[in-house]
Amino acid sequence: MIYLLNFMPNFSQPILAHDKNQKTKMKMKNISIFIITLLFISSCNQTEKQKSENQSREQLDNSTANEKVINLDYGFKITFLENEEFTDNKIYWNTKIFFDSQVVFTDTKTLFEIKDNYPRIRKIGNKFEILFYENDSPSIDKIRMLIFSNGYLEKNERLPLFGMKPIDIDNDGVKELIGLLNASELWGDDTIYMPYNPILVYEFNENGILIDSSETIKINSDIYGSFYGFRYDSEIKFVNNENFYEALDKYK
Ligand SMILES: [Ca+2]
């Protein structure tokens, strides 16, 4: 028998201040539709040659109509070329990030959602941090963190979808976030086993979101009796490890 523990509620409140501005998006969509309509009307009165030219232009504009554009601060822009709507969510992929009109990031496969104030941008020193809400189904959703420095991608990392606000866990004056990169898949009949699923601690401050190795080692050593690394490992199993749930509850 297999149980899937999906701990990790969404952010109840955004941790960063960037506002995507729904009205702007709606306006852009409306403008796109308006432009396409104008092109269609004007093309009705063209010669055959002009019609042919306009057809290729209309094809371009049709693809633009499906494109989702999000303008971020600091000269960054995100475009999703493809999307699909489901009952509970809408998925976007085929992603590009532009900085001052130059493409600085391309990803054709990763699935993103626009929710909980993601995607969002933050200036950290002379770098920029862009966070996406990544749909990693059938695993649990994640945050995708991109760091840009001088217009170039410096870091591309998956983070847990932290189910908490940043708090100072160890009283060192720096706030932390904790989360999981995997759901805990439980198995067994009479005896229920759970895998090694490390709770990851990140420091969250004006310099970015960075793994707090010492605190991660400490928390997981307390839970599992020893530290087995930063990654999920189903080969390492535990029985009725209440410490795991207590630790999660503690930092919710
Ligand atoms: Ca701290």
C-alpha cells in the first residue's frame, strides 16, 4: 500500500512585494485582440500580393495572441509561448526572459503557473532574482529561482515551495525558510515506512535565498538520528517517524 504525503501548502501571503498587475495583463490581451482585429479588417481591401504578405503577418500575430507576456521591473520581461487550461489551473511553458529586449533565458519544457504573485523579481545587490511557481506534477510543486548578473543567467535552481513566511529559526538575526523538495511516499501494510526526506532550511535575506547547511544538518540529525544528505532517499527508511511531522508543524 502506498500513501503520498503532500505537505506544502501555498504561500498564504507573498514574501516579496512585486505586483504583476492583472489590469495591465488584461489591457495587453485586449490590445492584442484589437490589433489582430484591425489587421483582419484592413487585409480585406488588399491586392493579392498584399494579401499574401498580410497572411504571413497574421500568422505571426495569431501566435502573439496566444503568447502570455509579463513585464517585470528593472527592464525584465517574461513570455510564455504556450499554455493549456485545466480545471484547477493553467499551465504555461516555452518560456523566454528578456532583459532590455535581449533574450537572456530560454526554457521550452518546464511547466509554470502564474499564481501567488509568481513570477516575481527582486533586486539583490547588483543582481536580480526571478522566482517562478513551477508545476512539477506528479511530484510536489516547487519554486524555480533564476539569478541574473550583468544580464547573464548565473544560477538556475529548484527550491521548495515554502509553506511559511520567513522566520528567524535559530535566533541569529537572519530569517529562514524551510521546505521539502519531495513528497514523502509511505509504504508497507502492517508496518508503515517512510523515506529519508530532508527538511531543507534556507536563509532568506536581501542577498537572496541560500541553503543554510548547518541548520539543515542540525534539523535532520534531530529528526532522523543522523544526517543522510540534502536529497530524498527512499533506500533509507524509517518507521513511524513522528519527529518529521513535529518538525514540519513547528515551522509552519
Ligand atoms: Ca536565523
